Amino acid sequence: MGGIKTAGDLVFRMQLLKGMRIGEAKKYVADKLGVTEFDLCDSSVMAEIRNDLGLGVQMPSDCAPTGISAKMRIERALDIRINSVGVFEKKAGINLGR
């Protein structure tokens, strides 16, 4: 499973943040994104899903979310906290109701 080309980065994030084993991390991400575990490894399916949800893609178009914007959407999609997003919100003086 690749990184941002498929869903490897999302699965790995769950392994690190929640201490999940790879099987349960794949199941969690697949359930949250509404796809099968097999779809997580399919780059064409995941490119469409990542584009639709704004989770960051390998070759973003001009208006696609990147960087902190994509991370904020990943937080929402997976129901997790990402430290860099919290730091950004604090420095920017914004509160998104977390």
C-alpha cells in the first residue's frame, strides 16, 4: 500500500495515533471513508475519493486542498487529532470547536 497515492498514509497515521495493528487500521480507515479494504490499495479509486473529500492527492490541481487544509480534512474524515493542525489553529487564533 503506497502513501498518498492510495491510503497508506491514512492507515499509517491510525497505527501511530491509536496504536492499531495494520489490519484494524485498514478496517477503520475503510469504514470511515465508506470503501472496502481492497479499495484502499487501488490508486484510481483512492485518487477519486481523496479528491472528493479533499484529503490531498499526489498531483493536486490548482484548487485542490494541500498542506494544512488537507490535514484538517483528514482530521474530520478519520475523527482524529493531528498535532500540526492544533498548532496552526493556536497560532492563527482560530477555534474550530474541538
